[in-house]
Amino acid sequence: MHFSLHGLIRGQEMELGRDPDTGGQCLYVLELVKALSRHPDVRRVTLVTRRVSDPKVSTDYAKPHEDLGHGAEIRRIDGGPKLYRRKEVLWRHLDAMIDNTLAWLRRERRMPDLIHAHYGDAGYVGRQVAAVLGCPFVFTGHSLGRVKRMKLMESGMDGAEIEKRYNLNVRIESEEMSLDAASFVVTSTHQEIEEQYAMYDQYAADRMRVIPPGVDLSRFDGEGDAEVVASVAAKLERFLLDPQKPAVLAIARADERKNLAGLVRAFGGNEWLRENANLVIVGGNRKLIEDLAPGPRKVWMELLRLIDDCDLRGNVAIPKTHGAAEVAGFFRWAAERGGVFVNPAFTEPFGLTLLEASAAGLPLVATHDGGPRDILANCENGVLVDPFDPVAIGKAIEGILSEPTHQAALAAQGAKAVREFYGWSSHVNRYLREMRKVLPMMNLPVVPVVERVGLAECERWIVMDLPSALEGESEEMMGRLRGVFEDGTIELGIATGMSYERAMGMIERLGMPLPSFVVSRLGARIDYPRPGAVARDEVWQRQISVNWRREEVVKVLEGLHGLELQPEAEQDALKVSFYRDDRSGPRRLEVQRKLREAGIAAKVLVTAGRYLDVVPVRSGKDVALRYLMHKWGMDASSILYFATLGSDAAVMRGRMLAVVAGNSDPQLEILTERVRLRYSEQTGLAGLFEGIEAYGFLEGKKPPGPDDTLSSDHETVSVEELLP
């Protein structure tokens, strides 16, 4: 199962270059899924993306299912607003994607063998789905937040404006947590590892796998579709005085980082190129420049100014629109004229267009940044250049085009080598070899460990912690609580940081109903109590124990100023607990970073500022509850969670109904209120009943649905809110 959430993905006629979210990643993931499905060892491949129902985009993106053939499919899952939104403002809605994906898998009665997430947002969803299901998790960042922030800062953009626009803090932390959880990381190039992933705290060279993307080479076989060939020729040749001159071709979206303006300067400043070649820039689709987003509009205004300043009319083609099928046609048209393909980008993580150009028979002139270094090292069909030096770019292009014999030799060499190194069959074979190394011998069964008729058949759950304030509740209020569970339609669940023994002692002392399950020690254990007996969930225990290194956690943190190990009674084989000095103790992210720098994958939780716990990366109250929902077939919307403590924050972001008591930890105030999150005015159990009544929970009232108005185009999210 692959997750690629943002942008617009469909099986045919991809809208590449429509905006920054519809770049090469969308095509790469789609073609990888199709290629995997054709391998005889793969029975099924599912690509999960976000369902979009928006009059501004095609109805294709609203279809829940799209069959790609050979056992491959696209599944579009609801998550947050129905409208098409840029990826930076979707973070608050990703937990709904987790819950809805798990609900779909339950209905399908299917379990993926492996989950592979693409980009930081999909990493947030994919790693948590994998944690619930107990299957291996693989991550590909594609482009990374730390690198983007560095580039934006270098361009002179203000740090506060960067964060407001791009939500990079939460993206970077999500990338770190995805690296924590990953069995291995798929990268495109060695430079990507050395200069990008190496910037991360949880960088681990032994888990990095360089598997260059493939390219659909069949599009470049033969002479091409006659209608497409004619359409491409008509779109380009109307611009040119002599269309038979060698073509200098660039295909990239209108983004300043793609440096298309630098290419125009290079061409316009080289006398030989002006006399002997044509420049062709395919920069995405546009109708009116004034209708473009600010970034593309700025790029096109500069390009038009440069074309005029350099007096290039008749020597440059800038088609306004094209279909997906015509992209291969542009490459073919340029190759037939003995041309060259240029990628002058300031930064290029991989460079899929370089592979397509090579397959079509075009030599390359490419930026010396990122993926092009590996591509040209393998294909030996061009020249690397400094993207900040337009004179050098112009001379490199001239050096190839001015010697037709040399141009033809490079073209033939590239067409041969790209099929050897970058065919999808080669990529898939290497991918599956790595996958087999992390697949368990057999999947862990997700089945009940003990017969519990109530959990399997009840209509709703109320889940809560056991805050000390419960000791002061009146007998009247405790009686009211007991009454909620008398008819058996609603079951009680407990999720606490206490040990199971302490939790059950408190439940008995307060005369609370016997819970159907107890998640104890912040997710380290799940137990199903019965009168006079208890059954532990052994599947959960095995699932979260993978790669847990308790002794190393203690060794790294034991002497840290402001932390003190709690007594042995508060410890667990799957939890390390500290007292934290609220004034001088390290912040959660500082502790998380220290563990990552030591190569330890774990989750750090802080409650009430005074208690700091470290648990396995696949543990936590939130993951444990989703595991229980999945196991017992309970929909998230049928659960009400009563939150009082800081460790409850992670539970409250999905599709469950949440009620926050009026006297809860201040830590819970960071969560943005939304339709399924209610802050009660009353304290203690009175606050719980205030929420129960507001939701109509006892009557089984339909829960509120997502609200499109909650996602604006400038929605800043803090790390503390999304990853507390």
C-alpha cells in the first residue's frame, strides 16, 4: 500500500505542473504502482490518496476507486475538507485520513504486507496506519523540509513568513518521525542521502536505499501517435521563423527554483545559439497570466520581459497549453531536430524529465545539484553546469549542438543507458529485494485474544484516563457515571499512564464499572479485565516491541539535567518514566532529538510539564486505541474520549468525539477547537456529561461531519498541536 496524499492523482492524463503539488512525485508514485502490479510476485498494489470533490477540478478526483489493471488501484479516502487545498494547510485533517483508511481496510477485510509513504504528509498517515496494523513501514521524502527552509532563507525570505506559508516546523518533525519508524528509506540518489537526509537527527545510513526511479520508456518507442505529433508541431512551429533548427528544450513548471529565466539569459547571451538554434520552454498550462498564482505569474512575467529584452521573438516557443500525452511529443519533436534538453534548476532532487529526454534521444545539459549528477554518471550523455552561471550554460549547449556528430553520439548513448539503468523493471526488482528483507515470515493475526461479547457487539465506547481528581467526585456523580453503562449498549475503556494494577485498584476503590479494556502505561499494555481474571493482548505486545531498546534509552537520558528516573514501580519493559523539572528540565523535542542523535527510535511524551515518558515509536494511547478500534470493528465516530491529561492530546485529533474537562492540563489548550472537539466549561465528570449532552451521545445522535470552512489557505499549525 502506497500513500501519496496531496496534489491530484489519476490513472490517465495526469495534470502535471498544474501547481506545486502536482509535480514529478505524482507521476513517480503512479508509475511505481503500475510497475509493481506487473511483477509476478505482487498480487495487489493500492495507492491511497485524498478524495477531492471540488467544482474547480475534474470529477475524476472524487471517485473513491479507480482500477489501474493488473491488480493495481487508486483508493481515494476522505480526509478533512472536500475542496482541493494545497498540502501546507491539510495537516490538521490527516488524522481523519488515518481513521478513514483503517475503516476502509476493515470493510475490505484486507491487510497490506507493507506500507510505503511518499512525502512528509503521507509519512504522518502511513507510519501510524502501519503501527496499528503491525506491518513494515517504508518512507520516501521526495523533497525535505529542512532543505526547503534552507533554500528559502538563502533567497532572503523571512523566517516567520516561511513558517506561516509552508508550516515547515511540523513538516520537518513529521519527516523525523517517519525516519524514526521506517524499516528502510528509498532515495533516488546518493547526493540526496549525503546532503539532504544527513541534515536530519534520525539519519541512519544503514537504512538508506538508493533505488533510482524508472521511466515509462514505451512512450518514446516508434514514431508516436500521428495526432499528437501534429498537435505538438502546430503548437511549437507557429512561434518559430525556422522550426527545423536544433531545439533547446526545457520542460518544468513555472517555479523560480526551476531557473527558466537563467536558461533564457543563457540562450539570449550566446550569439551562436541565437543564430543556429531555437529555444522551447514548456512551463505548464496557462490561459491568462493574470489568473495564475503569484509564484508562476512572477516567473512568466520575467520570462516575457527577458524574451523581449533579448529580442528572441521568432527564436523561442512558449506554448500555453498541452495535454499529458503531448509531453512525450515535445521530447520527440526536439530529438528529430538534433536538439538538447536542459534542466537549469537551482536544486533538483532527482530529475525525471532528464530520464524522459534521454529515452527520447536527447543529450543533456543539467544542473550540477542533486539527481542529475547520478543520472549523467550512469548515462554519460551530457554536461553538468552551474545553474548560477548563464554563460557556462550557454557554452555547454553550444558545445553539443555545434558538433552534430557529437550530439548524435550522446543521444544514442543516453537512449541505451537509460533503458539499462532506469527501466521500471530494474527498479521494481531492486525494490522487491529490499522489501523481502523486512517482511515478517507471516503477518501477525489481528484477532481478539479473548472472547468479549460486549466489545464486539456494543454500539459505542466512552474512553477516559483516571485523573486524581476522580477521588473527589461525589457519590451522586459516580452513580450517574455507572448508569451510563448499565444497559450494555455503551462500554467503558480506560487509557492511562498508570500500571494496570494501579488503574484497577483505583477503579475498584471508586466503584467504577468494570472496563472492557485497559490501555495502561501510555500504551505499553492492553488488557481485557473480566471478573476475577484478565487477558493481556499479546499481539499488541509483540507489535510494539519491534526495535525497542529500553536500556539504551535509559543510558542516553539518565544523567540529563532536569530529569530523574521515577521509582521502579512506575517503570515497564516498554516504558521509561522520568520526573521532569518544570523550570530547568529539557523540552520534549530536545529529548526527542537527543534520542535520535543516538540512533534510538522512540516516542517522547510530557504530561502536566512534570512527567516525561519514553515509549516505543509504535506505542502511545492514540495508536493503542486505533488498534483496538480496528481489532474490534468499532468506527471512530462511535467513540467519545474524555480528556483531562496532557498525554490525551494525541488521541483527540481524529474522527473520535472528544470532550476536554474544564480543569484539564493547560497542555490540551493548544488544540484548535473543531466540530468533534469540545472544551467543557464544567470540571471533572460534570464536564464529561456536558460534552455527552452536547453531542447527543447517549441517544446515538449522528456525529457532526467535517467543516470545509475550517481549512483556510493560510492555516498555521504548531508542532506542539500536531505532535504533542
